[in-house]
Amino acid sequence: MIVDISGLLPRPTPATRAAREVVVRYSSAALVNHCERSYLWSASLGRMKQIPYDAELLYVASMLHDLGLVAAFDNHRAPFEDAGVQVVRVVARISAEALH
């Protein structure tokens, strides 16, 4: 089965824009590409297996899932996934404020 990547991308929203903006600003190109591939693989699998998913939520989670590995968000007292959650909270707040 061939999947058209452009058909997998979520529509632009404050949350998707903020998530990508944060990743691009603080991550290497390799990590940005890894995050985008994570989304595309997950969305492709969902489409092929006919598993419903929220494209916006999946994209934001995919883009932010490894930010705890980036020096700007590294926290020597917490696991990287916990540090990443703090970033997600900030992006969620920014996105919510953009809606108002």
C-alpha cells in the first residue's frame, strides 16, 4: 500500500505550529526529522490498520516526545521523559492562549 504523506499531515493549528516551532528552535535537524518521521510512521500505521487517531494530538506528541534530550530542557534531577512533559505543558498553554 502506498501512502500519500501530504494526506497524513494535520491541518495547521496553534498547537501544531507551536510544537514544530519549539522543536525546530531547540533541536538539531536530525532530531526534527526524527520527530517528523515518528508522526508519519504512526499516522501511516493508523491509516493502514484503520485505527482512528487525532492527527493534531499525535503530531504534537510526536514532535515533542524527545525534547527532554535537548540541552535546553535537560534536567539532571528528572528522567528525560518527565522533562519533556514540562515542555508539553508550556506548548499547551501557548496554544490555548493563541485561541483566545
